[in-house]
Amino acid sequence: MVDRYPLIVAANRDEHFDRPTAAPGLWSTEPKILAGKDLLAGGTWLGVNKHGLLVGILNRRSSGGPDPLNQTRSRGLLCLDLLSLKSAADAHAFVDRHQEPYQPFTVVFVDPSEAWIAYNVGRQIKTHKLNQGLHVYSNAAEFAVRTEKVDRAHVQFARVQEEARSNCSDKSLWVRSLRKVLGDHTLGNGSNDARDAICVHGDLAGTVSSTIIFLDQPEQRFYSFNCPGPPCRTSFTEALVLHIG
């Protein structure tokens, strides 16, 4: 919805505090990717590659008892599989034929031509093509369920977009405004569940980092800004850059 930046992603990573993680960086892979790394299973939760493909995965809460972990593959490895591909169309074809068991997830894969979202029900992975516009997803058990949290985040992100319209090429302005949304602690609806905030602070798990990514169309580059902690009290670092083409 912004001519210069056909793709902007702002995402919090909520995870157990004791899960070892490497900050986003360039991987010595082919194709070259820019992503964070889960040091426990070896995958990632969000990344881009030199072909212009972005992939991000959300761990959805389980609505029932989770499958035994030794019977399911790490969801971050699926994200990494998709980042090895050349396009969103290739990623769509991959998940269409993929049969590995996973805990519940929602995954987005986007390139300059098209955007898709996919989610699993048992071993089946269902896909939907995304239209141009603002999309907000959470880790709720049901895919794309309308919740007060999602609605509240949608309103705030839409406001950022409207405020940035007058100077939409200024990435620093976007980052400052998006950080406020990512660091929001509002619960809403009389809730006392910390997970209902956008920025989550729990005893064992919570928002451990944030990432803001721009696809700069004129420059043919991804710019990735990382916040190595909860965005309510941690600043974003200087951008890492990945050339595409």
C-alpha cells in the first residue's frame, strides 16, 4: 500500500525466555538469506532471501493437548525450507504437497508478485492468497480468528500507515511509529491475561524480540531492523541489508 515499499512487516516474537536464539544475520546458504536462528532446532521464525522472498511463521496455541514433540517437526525448519525457494509461487507449491506433522502454525510467504498465507489442520496445510492491504495475525489457536487483540492491533497499524503517508519513504519514521504499536501493553475487554497485550511479559515466556522489514522496490533491497528485546524498553538496531535480484 506504499509505492516505495510494497511489503512492510512488523512482528513480535513471543517465545520461552530460556530458548537459545541468534539475532538476525546473513546466513552462508544458497540462496543467501537474512534471518534469525533458533539455536535449539536450527530453524528460523522470519527471514528474507536474495530472490525477494519473505517468509514468517507464527506458532499458534494448541486448542487441545499438543502432539508429543518427538513426533512433530520444528515449525522453524518449515520456515527455513521455504526460504530456500525462489518465489511465493514455489512456496505455495511446496506447502501444497508437504505432509510433515507440526504443532499448529500460521505461515506467510510473500514476494513482489504475490502473497500467501497457510496454516495446518493436522497434517493438512491449507492456503489462502492475500490481497493488497493490511493484514494482522496472532498466535490464537484458531487461524485468522477475530479477537479484540487482533482488532486493536489492526487499528493501531492502520493509524501508523495513515500518519506516515505524508512522508512514506522515511524508514526511521516508520520504525519509530511501528515500535509504539509493537510495544503496546493494553489488554482490553477487562482482561488480566498478559498474553492479550501486543507486547507480552510473562513469567516463563513473552516478547523476546521484534523485527521490522521493508522491501525497498527502487533499491531492490530488503532492510531488516531488529529489536533484541521487548520493544517497550529496547531500541531497534541499525538495518541489515540484503540485495535482491
